[in-house]
Amino acid sequence: VQALRANWLTTRGPDSFQRPGIVWVYLDDSRLGGIDHLRSIPPTNVQSIRYVDGIQASARWGLDHGQGVIQVFTR
């Protein structure tokens, strides 16, 4: 992801004064955590990866997803 889609890993500006937003990672529709959790997923198990922008992610998962979501689907 870092080599091909590095822009997915960066936040788009502050969405809160108290807590800065982060890009969330979902593995097969289960939230893992921040982008550091991408390293724990074996690449051989990955079927596809997609980025969901902040507006669509907030509509689907809630307002704390304003920075976007990286969805990882495994085999």
C-alpha cells in the first residue's frame, strides 16, 4: 500500500480539536485499528484492498471515520 497508494495512508486535515482523526483499517468488515495494523496482515492472504473516502466511510461506519477507511479482503 505504501509503495503504490501512499496517499491512502495520510490524513486529510484535522477533523477534531481534541482528537486527530486516523485512517481506519478493516479486515473482512471487522475493524482492526489504525494503519499500523496493515503490517500484521500476511500479503499472501490478501485478495483485494480498497480505499473508502471520509464521506462514504462516515455514512457507513460513523462520524469517527472522517479520514477514510482501508478495507482489506482476504481469501
